[in-house]
Amino acid sequence: MHSPQTSELAATARAFATYSLVPYLGILFCPGAVLVGSFGILRSYQGAGNPGVRTTCYLSIALGIVILMIQLLLWWILYKAPIWAREL
């Protein structure tokens, strides 16, 4: 049986990953998804661990990293757009 604290960490990591989908402002939540997901994985291995909780944590970490890359691309485009507009 998994501890309630581990499932709470998985739910928090999932929430961070969900909130990171917000364009531009979501970049603030990506590190939270990765960090809380990592803590959830560590806690799941300390106890008996529920594979569903562990899977949620792994997915939150992966989504946090992928969405961070996309968010960085969006911020780079936002930075470069005025420069590109001047070149036209």
C-alpha cells in the first residue's frame, strides 16, 4: 500500500505539469513538476510504492521537461519577434 504522502506528491506533481501548459506563464511551473515528481519517485521507492503513483511522477517529470523546452522556445520567439519585425 502506498502512503498518502506519496499520492499527494504525485497529485501535486500532476498539478504542476498541468499548470505548466499555460503559454508563457507556465514556465514558472515546469521546475515544480520536475522537483515534486522526483520527490514522489524517491518516496515511492522508500515504501511499498504504488506503480500508478510512480508512473504519475515519471510522467510529470517528462512533461515538465518537454514543456519547459517548448516554453523556452516561446519566450525566445517573443524576444526575437521585434528584431525580426525591424528587419522587414
